[in-house]
Amino acid sequence: MSRTLSNNVFGSLAAFVFVCAIPAAHAASSKKVPTHFADKVEAALTCRSEWSTEFWRDYFRTYLGQPLRTWGEAEWFDSQHAELGGNASTEVFVNVKTSGALMVGALIPDQVETVRKNIETRLGFVFVPLAGPYPRYLSKSGSVLVGLSNAQTKWYCARWNLGNRP
């Protein structure tokens, strides 16, 4: 009888832990971007803010959860279709600590021309075309748009560690 009671208690405890874990896991995957998200990320994307890799890794992990993947010396996060510069984004990224670049960026599922026009209209600055084998644009502040072959656009700000700064 004592063994049956012990099994029932253990079974009930295991069920309780499992049921409690479901809402916690769901809550972690259903984070919502805060109201300040677009302002902060747009400032970084337009190279008009001071930032560090650690700040953005912590910020994205706090509001977006764990990265979807680490690829191309960057951690990529689901941006929950946050509107950035008048464009719905699918992902945002920040360089990994070991990278030689300081980079914050966004992936936008639209043609680079459309993205460029939306940003220029919404944020009031201009991108100029750069020569090269694929469409690229640069703003006066150093913000870059790159048209990808899959009809998406990468928008980013990057600074390289040249050994003269921490």
C-alpha cells in the first residue's frame, strides 16, 4: 500500500511539473517586442547610436529569446515581423563576440528598392547606390542596404575592429 501511495504521489508530482513546464515554454517562445524596439533597432541600423555586441546580444535575448541560429559570424533572432523603417522584418542579427566586426542588422522579405524607398520616406535620409555585382546602397551615416538574390534585403550598420579600439 505504501508503494502504491508513493507511485501515485510521484506520478502526480511528475504530471504537475510537466503541466507547469508547458506554459513556461510557451511564454518563452511567445515573447513580444517592446514598444521601444523599433526606435532602438532603427537607431542602430542607421548607425546613429552607440552600441556594443554585448548590449545587442542581451537586448535581443531579453526580448526575442534564444537565437534561431549562428551563421556568418552572427547570431540571428526572430524579429516577430517588427516594423523597421516602414518595413516588416523577419529576423535581426548581431555579430558574435569573436567577430572582427561590430554589426547589427535586419533581414526584410522585400526587394531592396522597396525597402530603400520605405526607409527614405519614413526616416528622411537618402541612400546612394554603390558599384558592384549586386544592388547595394549606402547612407551618409554608414547604413547599408544589400539586395539578396532571393528577393530579400539585408539592412545593417557595421564597424570593424581595426585594433585601435576595444
